[in-house]
Amino acid sequence: MITSIKLKNVASYRTERILNTDKKINLVYGLNGTGKTTLSNFLKDRSNIKFNDCSILGGVTAKILVYNQEFINENFYERN
């Protein structure tokens, strides 16, 4: 099954971009400022109002795990 992720009107995704994958596990990498964090934040919290123009089609029943800098900060650093 192909999953399509549409990002639009958020951060570096001003115009609509669609990412398609048929893989169970995906690794996202790229240069700074290309939207990796925006993508991972959307996948982690799709209900956030800033993602109103973004969507996922297909594969929505799968559990999505996001391992990004925010995850590292929340789980591996001690809070003061």
C-alpha cells in the first residue's frame, strides 16, 4: 500500500509537496532547512492547528514512531 503525505502552508512547505512511500520503515535525511523537522512534527502531532493543510492518505492505521531531536530531548536528557 502506498502512503501519501501532503505538506502545505507550513514552514518550508509553502507550496504543496507530496511524499509517497510504500515502505514500512522510512529514513528521512537531507540538508538543513529542507523540512525534515516539519515532516516529523506533523507525523508526531497531526492534530496541531499549524498542520491544517497537511494530510496523510493510506497507511493511517499504522503506528507512527518519530525519532527526532525533540524525542531525544524528551527521553534522554534530565530536566533541571
